[in-house]
Amino acid sequence: MSLPDRVGGEAHTAGGGATAARPQLVGVHRIDCRSPGDLSGVQALIDAGTLVPADIVAVMGKTEGNGCVNDHTREYASMAWSHLLAPHLGCTPSQAAQRVALVMSGGTEGVLSPHFTVFTRRWLEDGVPLRHNAPRLVIGTAHTRDFAPHEMGRMAQIEATSKAVREAMLQAGIQRVQDVHFVQVKCPLLTSTKVQQALSRDIEPVTRDTYESMGYSRGASALGVALALEEVPASAVSDAAVLRDWSLYSGRASASAGIELDHNVVIVLGEAPGAASPYRIAHTVMRDAVDAASVRTLLRECFAIDPDREDDNDTALSGRLVNLLAKAEASPDGLVRGQRHTMLNDSDINATRHARAVVGGVLASIAGHTALYVSGGAEHQGPAGGGPVAAILHVEDAV
Amino acid sequence: MSLPDRVGGEAHTAGGGATAARPQLVGVHRIDCRSPGDLSGVQALIDAGTLVPADIVAVMGKTEGNGCVNDHTREYASMAWSHLLAPHLGCTPSQAAQRVALVMSGGTEGVLSPHFTVFTRRWLEDGVPLRHNAPRLVIGTAHTRDFAPHEMGRMAQIEATSKAVREAMLQAGIQRVQDVHFVQVKCPLLTSTKVQQALSRDIEPVTRDTYESMGYSRGASALGVALALEEVPASAVSDAAVLRDWSLYSGRASASAGIELDHNVVIVLGEAPGAASPYRIAHTVMRDAVDAASVRTLLRECFAIDPDREDDNDTALSGRLVNLLAKAEASPDGLVRGQRHTMLNDSDINATRHARAVVGGVLASIAGHTALYVSGGAEHQGPAGGGPVAAILHVEDAV
Amino acid sequence: MSLPDRVGGEAHTAGGGATAARPQLVGVHRIDCRSPGDLSGVQALIDAGTLVPADIVAVMGKTEGNGCVNDHTREYASMAWSHLLAPHLGCTPSQAAQRVALVMSGGTEGVLSPHFTVFTRRWLEDGVPLRHNAPRLVIGTAHTRDFAPHEMGRMAQIEATSKAVREAMLQAGIQRVQDVHFVQVKCPLLTSTKVQQALSRDIEPVTRDTYESMGYSRGASALGVALALEEVPASAVSDAAVLRDWSLYSGRASASAGIELDHNVVIVLGEAPGAASPYRIAHTVMRDAVDAASVRTLLRECFAIDPDREDDNDTALSGRLVNLLAKAEASPDGLVRGQRHTMLNDSDINATRHARAVVGGVLASIAGHTALYVSGGAEHQGPAGGGPVAAILHVEDAV
Amino acid sequence: MSLPDRVGGEAHTAGGGATAARPQLVGVHRIDCRSPGDLSGVQALIDAGTLVPADIVAVMGKTEGNGCVNDHTREYASMAWSHLLAPHLGCTPSQAAQRVALVMSGGTEGVLSPHFTVFTRRWLEDGVPLRHNAPRLVIGTAHTRDFAPHEMGRMAQIEATSKAVREAMLQAGIQRVQDVHFVQVKCPLLTSTKVQQALSRDIEPVTRDTYESMGYSRGASALGVALALEEVPASAVSDAAVLRDWSLYSGRASASAGIELDHNVVIVLGEAPGAASPYRIAHTVMRDAVDAASVRTLLRECFAIDPDREDDNDTALSGRLVNLLAKAEASPDGLVRGQRHTMLNDSDINATRHARAVVGGVLASIAGHTALYVSGGAEHQGPAGGGPVAAILHVEDAV
């Protein structure tokens, strides 16, 4: 397998010495948990030798908090993971949280089942003979610098995210933007402390409302992804466009805001020829929260799976379909299929919670299982009211 | 058209002088609203002559409250309806609420759109020539006596409900239990005042928890329906079975608890040959909250509609499919498709709210519209974790 | 009794023909309710002749909703009142809602007890001999024009409110701003429909967040009151000051936002010599949500009541103290007495709900009863984190 | 100092070799935190030598979750504490959680500020000369065995708790029940998993509702304390009395239910002569949620503090008053001071959350600071609707 010189050379230096030019073997484990801090299922896989902690590059968790400002289940799960990983990585817990991309998305409303999706990566030796040269799952990660409170939701965050996406692509060995199928971003939010911090320096933050800041941070992050993947022209992106111009969006971005960090973490998932992973990934865009048709088409056309036939035999599909990664949001114009919804006027339940419950239900009705990664708040992630969905399928045994 | 003597004779006296032996013409209007008290859409239909207020026998509303104990949107909508109907019926608002079955189900979580489904009924003259003798939509209503606080959730409520269902069937002109496709019950709940009332008389109510009382009231009502429709043997039903023996259920009952009444109101929807209504009704049972397959099968097999084909042309299906009437609940064993859900442990959002959001999303993904009647709390209504679904289809123009 | 020419002449034409120059007799009834639509207590007073419906000028209700965007208990109570008043006023229900200032404040968190405070006013004949010429309770009402969505939270709303306050003072016969002790404003909010309305005309509303719009509307209304009462200089007030410059506030404004109206309604409560009312009113400002000391001082210094002594005999104080009218808010800097609070970061319970629970508890611990008018969201109403409190005391039998 | 033979002999063997007969020096630190997992304030005290980790016997935390079933902030804080303590105690994190009584109470509604109250204890040498022999703060801890799901809320839990209280008193060196001023119990709750566990063994748990189980567990624990402190006769206590007979209660019990344990942990706080601690403790009982008078009397009569005078100088009182430890609940009869409250009918906010907000506000209005330990759910803890309050005062420098 050979990569063009343009990328290969740089890639050799990316990712802590590993090189994208060598074939990568990505593993994906979906592991249930009984609480945000419960890693007994993870430990069991480690004990059995199925999961090698040192290989873990990213964890995408769904934890059972409210997914909003005061959702401490995200940091709780991150603390548990950091303490689990530290001895295996030979570092402190906080260093472990720096080395592995821990993305915890809060909110398992409705049927959604709390779980962790663990991505491992091992670089095979150059010259290892591969079964085939078909495209297979690859992964790359990167992170931005810390943001000042006033930078969040604005160009500073957009541009830094875009840069990080390109770095992660390079690390993953993905050369063409169309081979990127999902970009998960973990981004910060404004707490009332941070708002005060900005105000004390006489700088108006993008919003003073903590819950609202989550949307701005996600929106700017998604525009950063769209910029990197050439889904929107650079000229269209500005401070003013964030949460304003819904025609700008990425069909592959997924951003989650959390209280536990000050910078963006980026995970790029895509396909590359020459990868040794036994998984494929593909994506589509739901045009609204109840657009089951697009997802059914994705499974049929990309993976030759007929969800209807599978209805009789759920295990088949739910066994092979490792996970669906999706974004959900309440349509900002207050309508779904032309009819009024009440999610944006509900002062008891935040709109993101409603949206996750809906999309989780719709996807579970197709996938046949409920441990799905459905994350709320799809600003500039898919069209207004809709969102990207990626499917990871187990296709064969590894090399 | 002739009805067997057994029923015909009695039926002539049911329903305020109207007679089930004469052909009935049932109309169904699904009308959007902008708030629980907004009847401007209703008024517009009245003004246009499309809806004759005096013909209204039942209103099934979805209002945008929390659907739980302190959901005052139900009584608010009922007050608005009573004031609208009173002058047309020549009675006081509170008498209007007695004559017309006003069933307001709170909770439009997720994509669900607040609306009213209005059922009218007109008795045609005997001997009016009908186009055909195929089964068409019929409706009957009845109500029980008021319940003392301690009777709720127990045999007294079960038996009274069963009796009311038989009365409503008679009024509707339905002779065979298999021709009943949906039985909507509105039932009371225990407020803390009522709990104290019982305790002050030294009678322990079925529960002291007001939210929990809603489940008991719905469960007992559903068992009453199951008894009337011969879905469970009389010998199996007892105080102890309520919210305990989940093997006992009705596949056609839908019960909603509300703070605004002390008795049960029953609406029976079914089919009878000789009815002049341009609608058909059929039902199925979702085995769990994400069982889209059963509903897709119902549409395909009963109505020859392929939801997938309709995906390209939503208007077609959503135009003909007047409404889906469904019950939703969080699976009481804490699992959906074998995986843990968190709805029953969520102290911020009650489980019924989660469940409505999920089932509303799943059904909207099939029906292509969101003004669906999805009601929460399916105790003894369908199997544990699942629930009944009825579909009302417009099939032709009236006689 | 004579009034200065300056005001007297105009006043004779204010208030629908009534004249402030004639002595006014204001009555205050605090009436419990069992639900937002329950006016049985009101009806009982009417039946007993204690309350004359035609005399009612204002109703300030506390209803048991969430007090936020989708709190329909406010419109529900208003609908009930409109239907009750209409036949007595010889008009339609919607005209009744125009003639009487119906201010429903949602949210009875904690110990707060739902109730209505009903203000009646009767103009006595000129020359009726009064017992004394000491200042007694007077009331005046007024309302602004409807606001376009983009005007809310901005100067248009501030200025219109200020003008309405001056009109209401005139009607009440209050000449000096220091004799105004409480100004209740009912103001509109932005729903997602209204937000879309503005955007479709390419005008950015003050916020797109419906819950946040309530704060802007209350804040602008309070600045309008402050302007009218000369508490802030006109030069300091601008669009930019709203929810920004917390040094600007009224010590007597109380604003509640509701979904049911498009304009501001203003009720001015104060004292004037020559009034025949058996009530007095005074006010103070709580400097934070737990500032019991200021209220204890108010009762001691203005009314010679020692709350501590009253502890042994609650009936005495709670009998004479008709109501406390207060505003509550979560301190916007995230601190109370220098320590962090979590109200602004709570995505399950809105901050206004927390604040009402706290202030309601603190005031009930002083007043000895719980049917208190505590309204949430004190933007520019008292200092940041604090709020105005007025006390209405029954002092003697009427003329 | 000599202790009566009856207790002294046994005491020498209690508490891991330490002996109650030797003078104990109890330290109390109230430490703020920025999140449930933030122990930076604790670490700072350790680094400064002010707090010796090995001396810590108990931590009573207020964490910022919902305080109900799915409040994971409690386990999150416990995990953080376990990891902090482990290296200092020379054991694993889970062993640390066994050795130190970690009681995390969720819910800082209203003005309450998240914090930890850390109790240290050092046993002085026999014969160390003490400044005086006046009663000073002592502490003792104990725990019960694990409970099976069906034992919770029933006699098994009551009796085991009573036994643990006597053990903790012995350890603390308290001989007379009247010298016990506060007993904190941490007790388990029923999750839906545990409910299923019981049902699968055909044993009906005390309730199937997870939120309701918290009340049963707290109630049974409190009756256990009442039994140990001879506040109720053994003959009056039975399964049937739990959450039924409100005349039975402890004036000093405080129970918090949490998802993170299966047994009860007991902390006894009281006074004993001969203790070397620079703190005093006293208690009273609030008769309802707004009973400020009782607490003001406590401060005046036991500690000669006049809260009113202190109003001018908050630092004085808030500096000396280390903490108030209190229980809060919504009056189960639906009334406060004879007027209806809505806490028990609120399906959006659980009643315990309302109650904490109220009592927290009332107490902060007296204490002048907001980092107070107010815990929700006062079943059998104080009279119905009221609850115990203990005050810890710093009185002098240590020995």
C-alpha cells in the first residue's frame, strides 16, 4: 500500500510517532454500563485480553445525565476512565485524559441505553500482507488550544476546530474529504463563572445564558468541521453566521458540549484503503427528527441490509451493526413536517432532551437495539431540525 | 340492514333516544391548536359549516402539559370546549362537559403536535340506501358513577368500567367484541386532598403517591376494558392483579388519568356493517416502544398501504391516515430489547413523558405527520412495555 | 379635600369617567383556590355580597404552573376570571379581560399557596366626610399598546411602560412618586412563533430563546417603571442597558411575563391622603434572596409590628397582613452572600423557580402565612439578586 | 476524666482500637467545592497542614445533583474522596470508602451552596490536661450489614440502624441519649434492578417505585434512630408504622438515601464532658418548613447569639456558626400553616427539591451564609412537615 508523498511524509510524524502510512487496525467495542462510573464491563474485557488498554485512542460514551449544563455524569465517567487508564498508560489520571479522547455525551432519554463505544488502534508493520485493499475504518484524533470565554461560539473556535480536523485526518491516513464519515467534537460551554470572567474584562461573551452557550459552542465547532471538509465556503463563515444561517452545515459533524474542558477534542472517523480493520463506516443525513427513510436507505444501499427483513431476526442486524452515531435537535422553526412542536417552549424539559428521545426511538426502531450514540443539539450539524447519522458495521474478522 | 333482535331492541333506547339500529354516520376531524385553550381552528370549521357542534359526541385532545398530576392544560382545554359547546347545545358549560365525552390527554413530548380529534355522529333515517354494507367506523360513549378515593385502582373501578364498555358497544351498534378496535377511557387520579380524605376515614387508598395513583387508575380501567372485551377471564382479575400481573392486558384499551373528573368516561371505537361513515379503523399491538414493524404491518395488511413507498409522498398517507391512537409506557422491567433503559430511575422527567416522546417519534416516522394521539402510561394496555395502536383511515366520501 | 390644580383637572377625566379627586375606597380580598380555574371561593364572596364584581379593578393571582414559557395556568385562570366577570360587567369574556387588569403570575414553588388578590375600587361622592386625612391605599391601572416582537426588551417597551405608569398614577390620584409603593406590570414574552415572525421580517429580536425573552421583557418593563418613578435618569436608559447595567433598577417595580398578551398592563399601588380605604401599604427592598432583616425592619418601623412577638400568635399578624408582594431572582453573579449558588446552571429547574421557592420560604417565615405574592425574575427590580417587597396591612374598618 | 464502668470497658475496644475513654479532639472543616468532584479546597488544606487526611472520620457533603434516584453526583463525589484518601490511608479507594463515613447528600436547590463538612478525630493521650471539663463535640460512626431489597423500609432496617446508633454512641463516648444532638444516616434505595431482584424471588418490596423507596428507606432509618435514642417505644414500631404513623419520630435523626450503597452508615454527633474539641453542638426541631422562630430561639438560648443583632455583621455569626445540619420535607398533609401547598402534586419537580429550597432559604436568612447542610426527605425525622436542626458552633481554640 502506498500513500501519496504529499501526505505520507507528514503523516509519519503524526500521532505520537505512529504513522498513517503503516496499515492501521481499528477495533470497536460497544460496552454497557450500570452507571456513569461503572467500568466493570470494560474491566472484564481487559481481564479477558479482548481489550488492550494501551491501544485505546478514543471513548465515546453515552451517560445518563441531562446532557445539559449541570450534567456531571460526563465528568464522573471521565474521572472513572482516567483512573482506569492511568496505570496502563504509566501516567497520572489527568495525563490519561489528555492522551485518550474521552468524549462523554450526556442524555439517554427514552429508550437509549447508557454505554461506551471504545475505539482502539494498532499500527501494523509496513509490509504486513492485507487480505484486500478495500476501504476500511480508520480513526484520527486531535485537539485545539484552550479557548477564552469570549472566543467560544465565534470564529476563533471555528478556525481552531477546522485546523484540528485536518490534523486528525492526516493522522488517520484519510486523504479525501469524502472519505470522512463522522467527526465527533467535544467542546466546552460557558458556566456562570466563565460568563462573569468575560464580563469582568469588559468583553461580552456570545451569550450570558449557560444553556444557550452549549448551542453556540456546538454550532461553531460544527462550522469548523464543515470548513475542513469543504462543505461550506470559507467566505460564508463568520461570527454572524453562527446559529443564524442554517443553510451552512456539515453532514458529518457531531459536537457535544461539556463542562469538563476548555478546548475542543476532535475524533475523525472514516475509511481508507489499506486499513486492516474489520469494520466499515458510512453516513447519511436525516432531514428531520423522524426521517427513518434516510437511515433505512443507508443500510440498504451501503450495506445491503434490509431492516424490514431483519425485523424477524433482530440479532442479526443488531449483532453486526456496532453502533449508529447520530445528532438530534428540535427543529428551530418550531415545526416538524409542517406541524407545530412544543419542544422549544418547554421550560420543564430542555429541547435537546426531547430531541434525543425522539431520534433514539426512531433509530432503535430500525437498528433493533438501544445502545445507540444519539447526541443532542445539532446546530449546523445536518440541516435545521435534522442531523448526520453514521453507521459502523462489523464486516469480517481482522487481518 | 337488520340487527339481531337481541341487541336491536335495547339499542333503540340507548344514547339519548338515538338508536344503533339506524345507520350511523361518524365524522372525524383532526384540528390543530395553538394552545390548550385555542379553539379558533374548531370555530373556523363551525363557521364554514364543516363541523356541526350539535353532532359532536367525543373529543380526544392532546394538550401540551406534562401529562402528569399537575397538568392543568387538560382542564383548561375542557373548560374552553365546554364554553364553546354550551350555546350550541343549549345548556350550561358544565352540562356540555357531561353530554360530550371530552378526553384530554396531556403530554406532547418530542415531535408530537397538540391537536383535537373530534368525533361527530349523526343517525340516518332507517331505510336510507347505503352504498355498501361493508364495515365502517362507529362510536359509542358511556360513563361510570363517581368513585370514592379508595375505590380507584381496585375492583370497583374495574367492574364499573367493564359495564360502561358494554353500554358504549350497545350504543355504537357493535355486537362482536372483535369489532371493537379502540376503547378510550378517561379516569380520575388521587390528589393529595383525596388521599387525605380516604385516610381521614381510615381507609388506605391504593397508593398515597399522587403520580403513582395515575398508573393504578389507568391499570384498573384497562382491566375493565379487557374484561368487557373478553381478553382476560373474570376469574383472573382482582385487586391484587392491578399493576402486578402484567400477563393480563387489553390489546385495545387506552386509559388517561386526569385531575378534572371523579368517574370514568368511556369511548368505544369500532366497526359495524351498515354504518355510513367514510372511515375504517383497525388495530394492532406494539410489543415494545420501538416496534415499528407491527404498525407497518398493520398499514400494509389492513389498509394495503406501504409506508416505504409513501416516504416519497408523505401527503398521500398523512392525508388519508386521520390519526394513530396509541399508548406508550416505559417497560416496567427496566429493559428494552434486553438493554437497560433509564426512564424509571429518572427523577427529573417522569417515565410517561419519556415514553410518549419515543412512541410519538416512532409513529411519526411511519405516518409522516406528527399530530398523533399518543397517550402515556400503558398499564395493562398491551403487553408490558408495549401498547395498543389503532389507525383511522379515510376511505371514501360519505353516503 | 383638595388636590392641586395641576393634577386635579386631568384626573377628573381619567379612569373611564371616574375621578381621582373624589375619595376612593379600595378593597383587598385574598382568596384561596384549589386549581387555576377554581373561582368557587370568589363566587362565595360574591354570593355573600362581600365582593361586588363590578367594583373589581385588578386581580393579582398566583397560579400553580412553572411560571415560565409554557405555563398555561396563567391563561387558564384568566379565562376562568373572564367568564366569571363577563355577565356582571355586561360584556363578553374577552372584553372583561380588557377592562379588569388580570395579572396572573405562575409558580408557587415551595410553600407558596395558590391564591388571588382581588382589588376593588369604589369612588365615593365628593364631600363624603372621611374619618381622617391620613394616607391610605389607592390604586390605578393602565395599559400600553401592543408590541411588535422586535420591540420587546427594548426602548419601545421601556418608554410605553413609563407612560402607562404616569397614567395609572394619575388615575390613582397619586401626585408624588414617593407615594407609589408597588407597580405591578404584566408583560408579553417571545414564543418561537413570534421569534420566527421577527426573523421573517429580517429583524433580529432581542433574543431567540423563549425563556430568556421573559427576562428581557420584565427587565425593560421595570426600567420603564424606574423611569416613571424617577429612580433612574432618562439619559442612563437605553437598549444596551437592559439586562446589562444592574445598577439601574426600580425599588417598587414587579414585572411578570406571560404568553397570553401582547402589551403591558400596569397596576400602580400607593397611598394618597383623603382615600377612604381601610388599608395601608409600604415597601422595602430585599438586598438578596435571604434578606429577612429588611422585611422585619419594614414591619417594625412602618407598621409597628414585631414579627418575633407575633411568632407566638400567628393569627394576629397573618390576619392583618393581607399580603406581601415580592420579586425574587437568582443572583446573576452566581453568588449569594459571597458563596456560589447553582440556580443559573441548573438545566432541570429554571432559576426563577428556585428563587420563588427561596423568597417564598423566607417571607412565610416572617409573615406566618404562605398565600404570598412572590413573583420570579427580578431583572432591574431591586438590586441584582434582590427585589422589592410591599406589604399591605389592614388598619381599620372602612369609612 | 473517668467514665462509668458500664460503658468505659467496652469503649476501649471500639473504633478500630481507639478508645472513647481517652479524650477526643474533633475538628470540623467546612470546605466549598466548584463541582461534585472538586477537592482542590480540601487539597489546599492538606497541603497547608491544616487538615490531616488520616484523621478524617466522616465527610458530610452537599452535592449539586437532584438529590433523587438518578443523582450520580453523590457517587461522583464519593469516588473523588476515595481516590484522594486512599494513598493517605495506605489502602485502595474502595477500602477508603469503607473506613471513612462518606455521606453525600444531593440537592442544593435555591441558595444552598455545595460544600463538604469534614470531621476529623484524634484521640489524645490519657492524662492530657484539659482546659475544662465542659461538654464538647464528639463523634462516633458505625454501619450496618447490607440489606436485601425486600428488607429496606421495614423492621430489618429499623433494628439494624438502632444497633448501629448504639455502637456509634459507644465509640463517641456518649453515655446519655440526651447528649446526642444529630444522627446522620446514609441509607440505600431501590433501583428498578433491585425491585426486579425482589420480584424475581417472589418477594414484594416495600414499594416498586424507585423515588418512593427513598422515603421508605429514610423513614425506617429514622425510626431506628428514634428507637436507639428512646424517643419512641419499641412496641410502637412495626413495618406498618413506616410512612404511616407520623406521631413517631426522632428529633435528631437525619437520613439521606443514595444509590451507591446497600447498607446504612451512621454518624453520631453529640457532646461529652472531657472532650478536647473547640466546638459545641445543640439541636432543635422546626415544626414546619418555615419555622424560623425555633432556630432563632436555639441560637439565642443555647449559644447566646442574637441573629437580629448579627444582621449588621454577618461575618461574626457566619464565622462562628460552622454549619446548620437540617432536614426538610413537604408537609405530607398538603398544608403549611393551614394553607395548601403544591409540592406533592408537582410532577416536574420532586417534593424534596422544593423542600430543600425552602428550608435552605429560611436557615440562610438566619445564619447569614448559604453553605448549609439541608437534606431532603424528613420522614419520621421531626414532626410531619418539620425536621431536626443541629447547630455546630466554634467556641474556642483547641486544647
